[in-house]
Amino acid sequence: MFTKIAIIGTGNVGTWLFQTLQNQNNLEVHSFLSRNIETLPANFDLFIFALKDDVYEEVLKQIQFKMPHAVHTSGSLSQNILAPYSENFGVIYPYQSITNAEKQKGRKAELIIPLCIEANNPTFEDLLYQWANSIFNLVYKISEKQRFAMHLAAVFANNFTNAMYNIAYQIFKENDLDWPLIFPLLENTLEKAKHNTPHLVQTGPAARNDVSIMEKHCNTLKDEDLRNLYELISKIISKNAINH
């Protein structure tokens, strides 16, 4: 089992992993800045790389030794980027939006964070699963294809949705409305999505094909990109309504 852990990367995911693993009595955990990779010792059981996707190649090529076990935390990169640098390699992918707590207000202290793992061979995958399962509440074995699909889905369901929240926030702000007024609506939508196939609970003018309301909304939007966005998403909703 892995007891001496090196975490390379001090961003949001790296910091979360360091804080989580540091609370385990049987682990020795060390954190390293990616720009100081030349100081990385070789005597660790497991090396965890929590970096931005576009810097992995630059950081990894600076490692001067073969690691025994190494994983990265990316949702979209192949585990094979670690192949030249480690005999056993894989991924531990936290399926959650992890941001700096200092930048947030009202965030719950304990996030539910599913951890998805994969590895280049069954023996390492089993070891990684057993180790992760002894620390984290939700651990799943997935394939690389599934992980990429999960990441893509998360971009739509989480990243894009939050961008929509921001558009709604600006509309509220421009019209002197209190932002909390929208919270019951958002919470109800999420609850329905938990218990139903999303297209079955789709509402709004596009689902009803209410053309006059959609035109009025578009005419209200001053920004051309927002009008195009409104029209495109409305088209997708209307198409889904017809197909189902």
C-alpha cells in the first residue's frame, strides 16, 4: 500500500489532495511546486501530478528517474503521458468542481467528491483502488473513454451552467433584482434532474414552441452573442422536444 506520497502541483486540486491526505494518520505526504520539479526526491511510493493540462509535458520531461507508481488528476489527458516516466501509471480523477475556498462564500465545508481511477495494469489498478477506497468515500473504476465522456458532460452540466448563472446574474443586476430570488427555481430544477431524465422535465418557451416570447426575449438582449446563444439553445430544446 502507498504510505509516502508526493503531490506535484499546488493549485486547487493539488491543495485539496494535500489537505485530505495529510489528515490520514498512516500517510507521509509532501507537496511540491511544479516549477521546482528538479528538487523532487525519488523515494516516494506514489507520485500524484495535479497540474494544468498544458504543462504536463514540460514538467514530466524534467524528472530524472523512473517513478514506481505515478498518477495524474486530469479529466481529459490519457494516462499514457506518464508511460515514459513510470512503470505503473494511471489516473485519479476527482469528479467535482474544486475551487479555492478563500474565493468563495457560503460553500459547505464538506464536498461530496467521487474519485474515479484507472491504471495501466490490473495489479496497480487494484492497489490504487484499495488505497483510494481506504481514504475516500466514493471510488469508481472507469475507463479512459468513460473519463473523457464524464469530463465533457461536466463541461456542459457544470461549467456552461455556471456561465448561464452569470448571464442571469447580470440580468438581475441590471434590473435591480435580488439574486436570491432565483435560488428556489434553480434548486427545484436540480431536484427534478436528480429523479427524472432531463428532457422529461424541460420547461420554458422553447419547449412550448412559444415563438412570440422567444422573439421578445431576443429583442431585449443587447449583446449579439447572447442573442445567438439564446437562439441556438432554444433550437436545441425545441429539437429535443420534437424527437422525444
